[in-house]
Amino acid sequence: MEDDDAGLWARVLRGDELALAALFDRHEVRLFRHASRLLTHREDAKDAVAVAFFELWRKRASVRLVDGSPLPWLLNTVAHCARNLERSGRRYRALLDRAPVAEPVSPPHDDSEVMAALRRLPEREQAVVVLSVMEGYPEREIAHVLGIPVGTVKSRLARAKTKLRGELAQEGARA
């Protein structure tokens, strides 16, 4: 009978993706419940189940069945995925805790003219101004992020500042 796990598994071994989908439909709720017990975030539990099924498909030739069912293997894989997700979440939170907190840059008194002038700059110059002036990144890091030489960052920044000065001076003269 191909409706049981053993029959579906035989189809999965032949590369039948629909059989894998049928196994997913059959066991997803139970696996999600298992992952939810191990994880604190619902989305992580969904990810653990998805990863387990990807691994089931990828390693289908070496998966060991119990009484013709891959469910025990899936439960074990979900538990491993849950541990990995929790561990990476802890590392990420620890990294955030160690990261320096930048002091917010106080905007100019009336920044509407400045922001309008900034938006009129070419996009390449805008990116350099935002990263350098507004966010305070050093030129070397800006060059790395944008994938351009440091000299190009410097020239774009100088060109953008000249344009902004000119536009803001004209705005001041009109006011």
C-alpha cells in the first residue's frame, strides 16, 4: 500500500517529490510541535522543520527508517536543527551585546533643504555621503562595502560636498 510511510518512502527513493510532499503533509504538524517545545520562536520552529525535510531529501539514500517510517529520523533531525538554531541565536545575541553603540548624529536644525539637496545627488554620491557624513563610517569601510577603491570614495565625497554646498548656498540666497 503506497499510502503508508513505507510506500511513500519507496517513491521518495525513486526521486518522487510528490511523495516527499505527502510525507511533509503527514508529519509536519507533529514535527512543528516537537520543534516548538525546543525553541522559543515560532519562526525558528518552522525553519527547523523545513531544514529537516531538505535534509531528508538530500540524504534520502542513507536515511535509516524505523518500522518503514522516516519519522524517527525526522524527529532527531528537527532536534539537531533546533539546537543549531538556538546556538546560532545565542552567538548572534552575544555579538550584538558586544557591538559598540553609535551615538546618534543630531540632524541640522532644518534638514528638509539638506535632505532635498542630498536626494538630488546621483545615487553613487548619495551612498558615499550617507555612509560617511550621516552614519560616520571611515572611508576604508565605505570602500569595502561599496566595492570601490578608497580614492573613488574620497573623490565622490568631495564632489558631493561641493554640489551640496553650492545648492545650499543658493537656497540660503533665495530665503
